[in-house]
Amino acid sequence: MAVDLLLGLQWGDEGKGKIVDVLTSNYNIIARFQGGPNAGHTLVFNGMKHVLHTIPSGIFHEKAINLVGNGVVIDPVIFKKELEKLAPHNIDYKKALVVSRKAHLILPTHRLLDAASEASKGKAKIGSTLKGIGPTYMDKTGRNGIRVGDLELDNWKEKYRLLANKHESMVSFYNVDLQYNLEELEVEFFEAVDVLKTLKFIDSEEYLHQAQKDGKAILAEGAQGSLLDIDFGTYPFVTSSNTTAAGACTGLGIAPGSIGKVFGIFKAYTTRVGSGPFPTELFDEDGETMGRVGNEFGATTGRSRRCGWLDLVALRYACQVNGVTQLMMMKADVLSGFKSLKVCTAYRYRGEIIHHLPYNVEAKNVTPIYTDFEGWAEDLTEMNNDSILPKPLNAYIDFLEKELEIPIKVVSVGPDRKQTIFR
Ligand code: IMP
């Protein structure tokens, strides 16, 4: 059976967690394939909000198996806290959660290195979540990393010590003022590793091949967004993994030919957290309104997100890179009350009009060209059927579908599972 993919098409925070949760009843397995606790997937149901960082967003459904794939990086300390938060929900996570032996571990010293690296960059900092993501992937590609499967070896702590010592000397190389107590961090880390070891470790690629043979329905859950992809994003202001469709193949061991539907998730406007170019960013009251109404604060770091109009040039690029087969538009309700709306349809780039994302996307090279749309006043949050959506919103949706040549199958009108309109 084919494996479906669900991906963010912007700079993350599109609302992937909510949609995975909504779709989980159609799937037997939900599999995370990249990223780590830099992600914050928010789910709302029964009046309660849940934020997941490493655990896949199908965890609140009784029957789904949630798989943490080889492409993910795991911080045992954060993972343990996530598990503790599940306790009131009586989830038998030893059954519902399985972890790839090939997933890499984020060590306390990876977090220190992340902090030291960012501090040393000054104004040029990436705006990292400081969860140790970059340094952990560096150790992975540098062939120095420690994997979940290593925890089953008798000598893994020796390997740990060597790597942690090396990291400490690297931290001092950065020559920044970083206060830390590694002994304390290690006590917490080793306790958390013991909890992690109570979970079922699997050879996840074999597990997924067998599941496919057995006709199980699998959904691969992406984290971050396409414009944060290490290859296709706005480098160097990106994360350190492939957030795009290809990442699902390398992060789970599934073959490209076995990919079925590709769900592309985007917000009806655009946000970005951290540094880096953002052509349609707003610095006025409209941007402030989007941030306030949309509650645009990072689920992981609490930082306020930068807001701007929808950028179709960037969105088209993300659809192409991922081979998106259907779109899901989130947070349409946040745009209620704007007299008029803008959508960027092209860029003026060094005097020329272009329709693709150029290599140099910084503000000094790129000026967005907008098409204006009529706004709507109606509150969408109680609407449950697309036939009652305001006309200007339908015109907005029709325009996007025509421009992108991909159907928009879902319009989300609020954070709750129930506030989801299927078209
Ligand atoms: P890192 O992945 O923590 O190193 O952060 C690199 C960049 O990606 C920073 O600009 C972060 O703000 C951004 N980023 C990482 N994860 C997420 C996410 O889940 N949502 C939105 N932005 C993210």
C-alpha cells in the first residue's frame, strides 16, 4: 500500500499537527521522518491544547502506531517530558510508540554547541530553537553520532564520554560566555535515557516494509516547512534536515515509488520565526493583527512569529519540490475582518518580473508584486460547510487553486479538530 505524506509548505507552523490528528483515523501508522524537538505540533480537542515535539501527532488515537523514524533526532530529556504529559490520557505508549534504532540522539553538549554557535554569530544568527538540532545532524553526517540502537550496547557510555569531551573542547573554541553545569545536565540526560530504553526500539525500515506488504495505511508526518529545508530552503536560515518529500524516503527508508498522496499544508497568510528573508513580511498594523488574532507565538520557544501576506511564488515552488497532490489551507479564520487582502503572485527581481524563487531572495533583491482581494467580515470559526463560506473567501480559494493547479481539499477555521471544513 502507498505511503501518504503530509508536509508544511512555508516556514513551519502551518498547522500540520492538527491535520495529522484529524486524518489519523484513516491510518494505521503515523511516522515522523525528520527534525526533532525544534518542532511544536499543536493539537486541540475536547477544549484542551496539546503540544508535541518528537512524538508523532497520531498519539491520541487509540489504534494508531506512532513511529519515530531514522531521520529524526531525539533529545531523551524532552522526550521524557512529552511522555510525562501523556500520562493523564492513559495512553499505553509502550504499545503505541516505536522508535527507530537508527534515529540519532541529541546530547546535552549538542545543545551547548548550538548555543555557542549562535552566540558567536551575533547579528548573523540563524535564530535556532537552540535544541541542538544543527550540531546533532552535523555529527550524523560527520559519522560521529550516537544512535538509539547504540543504547543497547554495553559500551555506549564510553562512546558518549568521548563525544561529549570533544564537544566541550569545541564549545571553548567558540570563545563565548556560556554558563553551564554539564554534570547536572548529564544526570537529567542519563535518567531520561533510562526512560527512553523502556520503549520498543525497532528496525523501522523493515517494520515499514512489512507494514506496506500487510496493507497497512501509513502517513508520514513532516516537521518544519519546505522553506526551512537544508537544500531547498532559504539557506543558511534553515533547519538541518530535508523537510521536503525526499526526506520521507531517507528518513523512513520508503522507496520513492511507494509514495501516494502528498498533502501540502499552508496558512492562508505567511509566518516565519527566527532570522532570514521573508519577502511578503508586514511591518504594519495588518501584520500586527495577523500575529495577535492568529496567536502567532512559537509552540516550542514562545517567540513571536513574523507575519505577512501569502506568497504564491514561494508556495508554488514548495508544491513543485514536494509533488503536492492536494492542499490544505489553515487559519482562514484569522483573515476575517481585513477590508482587503493581498497575495504575492510575482517578484520584481533586479528590475525584472519573475515567477520563481530566486537564489537571492533577500529584501534588497526582491520586491513582491501583489494582487488585491476583497476581505470578509464574517466569523468563520463556527462554520462547518464550504457552501456557507463568505463569497470573497471562496474567490480567494478559487484564485489559489487556479494559480497552483492543485485542489484545496481542506479549509481550517480554528484550532479545534472540529473546526475543519472538507471540500
Ligand atoms: P533549528 O532547527 O532549531 O536549528 O532552527 C533553524 C531555523 O528553523 C530557525 O529559524 C527556527 O526558528 C526554524 N525552525 C525550526 N523548527 C521550526 C518549527 O518547527 N517551526 C518553525 N520554525 C522552525
